[in-house]
Amino acid sequence: MIALRPLRLPRLPFQYRTMKVVPVPVRDDNYAYLLIDEHTNTAAAVDPYDVAKVSTAAETHGVQIVAAITTHHHFDHSGGNKVSALGYIIENF
């Protein structure tokens, strides 16, 4: 018989446990999201279909958008990619 030990995950430093997820209504039936790092006041925009609404939400929460994530190719998720790319400075890491 094999004895199983409980899985112990490492505790993350405090600054990595402060992400806030903010839903942003962009259509009658769809949302974009801001993934906000409260430690740095930066955010990733997920599916920024309506860039103006997502930008307004970022301003309301006092964060700077530093990344965009598109979950899949449907227009109601990826429709704002071109405008988003033109409106923000993209740094290469």
C-alpha cells in the first residue's frame, strides 16, 4: 500500500495575491475583463472588443493597461484588437 502525503503548495509573496478581476460590459450579451494587479496599478484587458469602454473602466479604477489577451478569434472577443494595438505602446520583453 502506498501512503499519500497531503500536497503542500508554496505560499506566494503578498504582492502576487492582489489581483482583482473587473467585468466590463461591452455588448448586451458579452463582457471584457480587466485583470488588475493592485500592487502595480497595471492591468491586462481580456477580450477588449470595445476599446473605449475598456479604457474608461481602466481610468475609473486608476490603472494602466499594459497587455491585451484575446481568448479566441470570434469578432465579439477579438474585434477591438486592431484599435487596441494602435492605441497603446507595446513593449517587447
